[in-house]
Amino acid sequence: MRIHLAIGFLILYGIAMLRPIAPILEYQLNRDYIANVLCINKDQPITVCEGSCYLAKRLKQQQQKEQSAPQVQL
């Protein structure tokens, strides 16, 4: 029983540690879709944005969400 509880806590901890890089993983997995559909600069064929504008916007949202979250004082 204790080993299952310990493994569960380790999995939850791992998920919490990966949360800040979730937008980067999402971008890497869906790069073609983001570049063709969600990209702001898709009308400008000269730019080589390839969806990095969308990634920057998501990273900014994640950063603002982390700053606005209440900090736990120990």
C-alpha cells in the first residue's frame, strides 16, 4: 500500500514539474497545425515564423498564470 501511495505522489510531482514546459511540448507536437491554422503571420509568406508567434503567446499566458497564482508560504 505504501509503495503505491509513494508512486502516486511521484507521478503527481512529475506532472507538476512538467507544467511550465507544457506549451513547448504542445508546440513541438502540433507544429504543422499551429503554423497552418493558428499562426498570426500566416498571411506573410516571407516570415519564417512557423507558429513561434503562437508559442510566444502561450508562454506569456503561462507566465502570467504562474505570477497571478497565490504563493504558498511554508
